[in-house]
Amino acid sequence: MSDPQQNRSTGTPIWCWLVALTTIASCWGLAGWTAGLLSLVAGLSLFRSTKLSDSLPLFASSTGWALAMALTGDRRLFFPLAFWLATWALMHDRKHRYWTGVCAAIWLMTMFFLIRIQQGATGRVLWMELVVSITLGSLSVVLEGLVPYSLLGNLAVVVTIASLAAASLFV
């Protein structure tokens, strides 16, 4: 019988693999290759976590943004999805591997911008997304230092940052 608290060094429980693969597949199917690619990269970092029970809900809930993109047909919701995943990468294992989380968040946002360039976003749109990204990235780091290390604390920061990213679309 596998222990849900197991970490990578002793073997990842099968349910973690199933949830991660389902999340990646649903993001890919619901919101296209862009969401699937970001989810895949975020999912790969999931298995470096020391406490899967805290990181898996944050990762799996990113499917909500992919579902919103699919239901509304609004490609702009890719922006808050990217922030959801990047903030999750920063927060989920910050107590043990802070700089790895920082690097993963930067990598996810870099991928977001490379995808946006490939999609043909205008210079003005990219500039505004960059300004918002720097602002929300800085806020993420500040909140990370203020919020206690817990699943609810991490989730509060992730939801706040993603919501602010979504709100920035309407400014």
C-alpha cells in the first residue's frame, strides 16, 4: 500500500502520476497545446516536491483555468493560467527548496512569453504582459514571505495572484 506522503526518493505513489497525467491531458484537450505545454512543465516539477499532498491540489486545480478558456473561448485566460502555474511552482515547496521554486516560476513565465511571441502577440501587448508579470512576480515573492507555510496559505497566494492576473486583462 502506498503512502500519500511518500516523496520522490522512496517512490511516487501511482495516484500522483494519475492526477498529474489527467491534469496535463485535460489542459491540453481543453485549452490547446499552449496550456498543455505549461502544465507539462509544471507537472514535471511536481515530482520534486517533498510533500505531494500539499502540491498536488494546487497543480490539479489549474485545470479550472483551462476549463474557463475552453468554455469562454477567451485565449486571454492563458495569462492567469500561466500565473497560476508559476505561482504554484514558487509556493508549493518553498520551505525546503526555495530557489528551485523561483527558477521554476521564472522558467514557466519565460515559456509563457515564448509562446506569446510564437502566437504573434504585438509589442504593446507583450510589454503590458511583461509589466504585469514583473509586478505580480514581485508581489508573489512578498506574499510568500508573509504567508505561513500551509496548503491554505499557499492556495491563498496562488488564487490571489492568478485573480490579479485575470483582473489585469480588463484594465
